[in-house]
Amino acid sequence: MAPPSCRHPEGTTIVKTAARSQRGRRPRPSMLVAALLALLVLAGCSQAQQSDAATTPASTDGSEPLEVGILLMLQAQVVDDMSQAFQDELTARLGSREVTFEVRNANGDPNLVNSITKYFAGSDADAFAVLGTPAVIAMAQQIPDRPIFALGIGDPVHAGVAESLEQPGGNVTGSIDFVNPQIILDEVLKIQPGVTALGTVFNPSNDNLRVWVDLLKDAVAQHPEMTLVEATVSGTPDVAAAARSLAGRTDAVLIGPDAQVIAGMSAVAAVGSTSGIPVYQTSGAPDIAGVLASIGPDYAELGARTGEVAAVVLGGQSASSTPFYVPDGAALTINGTTLESLPLEVPASVLGSAEVIE
């Protein structure tokens, strides 16, 4: 439930005064002073409430049930896994305290993101979990007075929703899914040392993805024999055509943490299978035929750690002082079936350190 306008956050001191009957008498000067002081104290409490409301939950005594709204940018298994892990972890950490979730999915439609955001802004939810940088930004603009938990945002500081990862400074905290592209490219070259043309598909309207691609360019520039081939999209429906445009021009494809491209990952995988091009992704398990490997954070783990962050905030700590969870390195998962279909010999040392799925 949203904090009522008259509810004061825990720790705020309220001074109440009781008026006595003074029939036929003028108020004494001391009484006027006391009344003015009381008004000043209440005004101060009101200002404190306004400044704290953005980062402190409505109730921290553990007795009132909680409502959490969840906005997901798109439909994808990795998204569902992350959302469910968040719900499970938060529920477990709240113990006997009742919590309910309302999940809404924008299916990659920016207009639907805006309408869902407005819906949640007018709801009684105590807090929100959001997946997708544009959705986090939209939610933060519409809802400044309740905690927002980002599910694996790329760069909250660059997106303008946090001052720093350690001290967010506003009402948005959660987890980030950023892994330096240099680390990812190093793993690709361990699997496939002879890459000379690396392709990628992304939506340039996503500020975080532009930053990620710029860093990927820097990483590629460290290898003079390698070039980066870019294919851009404006949404998930464009992914298939963009992927086809890379056939014949690349000898490997790497898909970054772009939610809209991830939603069309089957189209990228199909091009990889048809063209014999290894496809790598940074998000989710490589369980689609044609995707060779996933190199990146464990998104179910990110969901769970975001649930842990949410439990801290809903337990009374301000979101503005609750750090984002930052993943430690990248995990490598290889699709064994896809590997068998490619003329590729992966070193035993790499296979030994990877999770191999069929």
C-alpha cells in the first residue's frame, strides 16, 4: 500500500498540542509562541516526510502486508526466471510478513511501458521491481515517492536514476548486469581464437547499449586483425533482418544485454545455424539451438540478489543508501548440441571451466 500523505516515516518525531478552552480570554503571548513552535515542528516533520518518502517504505514494523508491482520490458524465459527468482527471494526474506506481486509485461512496446508506468503510479503498491533500462527510467520519472528495484540494469548512473552504485541517492536501487565487454571478448577468443569479423545486433536508442557497444569497440580495437560489424534495430521485429545482414560478413556474432534483441534471439540463432556462424550471448542460458555459448551474469542469481536488496529496503533502510548488487565476473555456459554442429575445436581447458548443457 502506498504511504498515505499523513503517515510519517519511522524515526520522525511528531509534537502534538492539545488546546484548552479559553472562553472570554485572549490567548497569552506564551501560548501564541507555543502554537507557532508547534506549527514549525509539524512543518519540519512534513518536509522530512517528503524528503524520506522517496526512499523509505510505508511500513517497517513487519505487521502490514506489502504490495509490489513488477514491470517487465518483454517476454523471454530469462526475464521470467529473473522475475520469479526476485519474488521467491523477497518472499523468503520477509518471513511471515505477507507480500503480493502484480506482474505486468510491456512485450517490448514503449507505449505500453508508459501506460503500465502510469497505472502503477496510481496504484497502492508499496514498491516496484522493473526490468529494462527504459522502463526503469520511465518508472523513476513517474514515481519519485516509493522504492524502485532495478532488475539487472546496465548503468544506473549513466541512465540518470542513481548518483552512484554505492550511494544511489534517490529511490532507485537493485542490481546491475554490466560485465565489461573486454572480459566477454576474451572468453570468445578462448573458444574461437581466429575471429576476424565480430558481429553484433543492438538498439541504439538504448543509452546503456550505446555505452556497452562503445566499450566493445574499444575491446575489439585491442586486436588489430579484428573488426566489429554492427547491425541496429528499433525493436524486436527488426532482429531477424538485422541478423541476416551479418551472414557472410562475420565469423562470430555477440549479442549484448539488449532486452529487445534477446526477445528475438531465436532469429539470431537461426541465422547462426544456417550460416555456420557461432553465436554468443550475454544474457540467459544458451538453450536455443544455434546459440553456442552464454558469457555473462547468472540472471536468476541477479533476480535473487535484487530480492535481497528489496528486503533490506522494505525492512526500513533507505533506498538512497542501499547499494546496487554488482555481479562478480562472468559465467560461461556452452550448448553442447550447437558445438557439435560447428567445425570448432574448443580447448579442453575451456570446456573444463564451463557448464555444458545439451
